[in-house]
Amino acid sequence: RTMTRRRLLGSSAAAVGAVGAGAGIYGVADSAERTEAVTGTETVAWDGPRQAGIATAPPQAHAIFVGLDLLPKVGAAELTGIMKVWTADIARLTQGRPALADTEPELAAAPARLTVTVGYGPGVFVALDRPEVAPPLPAFAIDRLDPAYTGADLALQVCADDPVTVAHAVRVLVKNVRSLVTVRWMQRGFRRARGAETPGTTMRNLMGQVDGTTNPEAGTADFDSLVWDDGTDRPWMREGTTMVLRRIRIELDTWDELDRPGRELSVGRTLSTGAPLTGAYESDEPDFSATDRNGIPVIPPSAHIARARHTHAGERIFRRVYNYDDPPAPGQVSNSGLLFVSFQRDITTQFLPIQRRLDEFDALNEWTTPVGSAVFVIPPGVGSGSYIGEGLFG
Ligand code: HEM
């Protein structure tokens, strides 16, 4: 009987049976018949001093970033209401349980390391009459910002290894507060599918580059001091951080015209391994002073890594980027780029000096254009009995 049913349902249905073992619709497939390990049941803790989705490693394969605006009637009381609803939804969905009154409860059964990170844009602090806390970024000469992807009062970063899980979580979180907010933008991003590469492989962006090599490692003291706020200036920000989201279009058609050496010189690293042009391995430290026999720097001073490199240890950020590849406009063949996402304790002293240098000059600028930009304060994490932002609103 089981065999017949399996034949009828096919192997993918058997795999679904394994994920939904609790539901028991199809029963658990024989391990011998299973060809892939099921990872959709894995969860990431939703509670703790810090919000999830930042140090969560490796970054999940799929993400949707949602920018929402507060309706004019929203003040501190309504914001508190939104945060209570979201906290309850996040506590359940990330642990594989349907949200309260979830209209598609079955979709919650595969949390696939779902994390939801909540951020506050400048508008929240205006609503609270504290506009000095989180000012927007200054304008940069390289920017060609589309208002459709710029700014927002609230942000949700929803990440999971499965795109259905992400879509369901976004749907629940947004519809549950729709009387108080409007959606300004949604930006979808992806990295390699879970299991597609050896764990630990640094991701590649759609330009083909290894992207993320020089990044503080989650869980280290170095990462902690660069990312998490210690609450000195604002006690309610202790264990919080900030997020910069820049939507950066990549001109793949002109990038295609550049030969491989040209591509490698523009970044300062080889395409095959991600090693600096002065080294052999991805992990090798770049040597910015090395010159060839004609005295020409091996890594051009205009290369992206030369321009982006910190000038002192405190001027570093944690990048957790995603690719995007959306439908092209009529007459175009691609609409691709990078959802550049960075977390840092202090935007002014860590992110801004780097962005200013890249704005001034960066060889990569010829093929990259920032088309969206937003900044958010990421308040600390929560435990049962509290809600996100309680220290700020409470
Ligand atoms: C490094 C790509 C935008 C900051 C790199 C690397 C690549 C890369 C391939 C070398 C490997 C690595 O260490 O990750 C890109 C692309 C961008 C972009 C394709 C836009 C589409 C930005 C922006 C910033 C930034 C907007 C910050 C404002 C950095 C930093 C490094 C880096 C700090 C490490 C430099 C070092 O110390 O070696 N990027 N990047 N990048 N990027 Fe970018």
C-alpha cells in the first residue's frame, strides 16, 4: 500500500512527508529511499539579548526586505501595538508554529532557519519626537536613488533557507499590521541554495566575484565589538545595532565587455579563488604596497578593496549581502544587482567613511549604481514576556 502511494505521489511527496512528519499525512519515508537530508525543520532561536538574522551564520539562502511607512495616526501607543503583534508572530513562525489566526498554517511547518529582524527608520524617531537619533544618510554623487527603494519608517529583514517560508512569514507580518502601515517596498534577495556548495564557501555575487571574504566572523569578540551597541550613549540600544540597505544595480551588459584581467584589477582579487592579486589563497592578506617589475602597484589604488579597506580597526562593518535578479524593464535584458546590507554599531564612524571613499572613487563604480538606500536602527532582542523595542517605547 505504502509503495503504491509513494509511486503515485512521487519522491518529492515522500520528502514532504518527512518534513511534515508531525502532521503525518504521508508518513515518514524510509531512510533508504531518501536521497537528500531534510533541513526545513531547522530553527534559529528567536529570543535572546540580540535580534536574530545578523550573526546567524551562514546567512540563509533567501531574503525579503520590507520597507513600511507608518500611517499619520501612528504614535508611540500604536508602534507598541505593532511591536507586540510582530513579537508574537516571530516567536511562533520562527519555531515552525503557525501565527495566531494564521490562514495558511501548513506553510509554517518548515521554518528552514527563519529569522525576522526588525528595524526602525528615521520616521519612527520623528513619531517619537526624537529625530536626532537616526538621521538618514547624506546624498552621494554616485547615487541615482529611486524613491520606490529609498527610505522607510520600519524594516523587516526576513531570511530563511526556503522561499515559501519567507513569503508566508512576510505575508503574515505585513497583513497583521495593515491598519497602521503601508508597504513602501519589498526587495527579494538570494544566495546559493542550501546544500549547493561545501559549507563555509564564501558567496559569489552576480558579477561572479567572491564577495564577503574580508568580513568579521560572527560569534567572535571582534565581530561583537564592531556590531553590537554597548549602551553607553543610549541604554535602550544595548545589544542593538544599525543596518544600512543599499540597492546597487550592476550593469551586467557593460561588465560583460570587460576581460578577465580587467575585472580582477577593478576589485583587486582573482575571480577563480577570490585571492588578492598579491596572494594565492582567498584568506591571504592583500599587500597594497607590492609593485610589479615596472613599479606599478599589483593591486591598483583605485581597486574596490583598496578603496574600501579600513584606515583603522574601528572603521569596519559586517556585510551580509544578497543578490537580486528581477524582471527587466521592456527593452532591457537584465535588472540585477546587490542588496548591499551592512551591520555596524555606528553608521557615522564605521560605514560613512568607507562609503565616502567609494563615492569619491572606486573602479567598480563604472559597473555599479546605487538605486535605493535606507538606514535602520536595530533594537536589541527580546525574551518571552517582552516585545521588540520595549526599552525604547516602554
Ligand atoms: C570587499 C564587491 C559595494 C564595502 C568587496 C569584495 C568584493 C566586493 C568582490 C572583495 C571580497 C571581500 O572582501 O568581500 C562589491 C560589489 C558592490 C560592493 C559588487 C556593489 C554592487 C560595497 C559598498 C561598501 C563595500 C557599498 C561599503 C560602503 C566593502 C568592504 C570590503 C569589500 C569594506 C572589504 C575590503 C577589504 O578590507 O579588503 N566588495 N562591493 N562594498 N567591500 Fe564591497
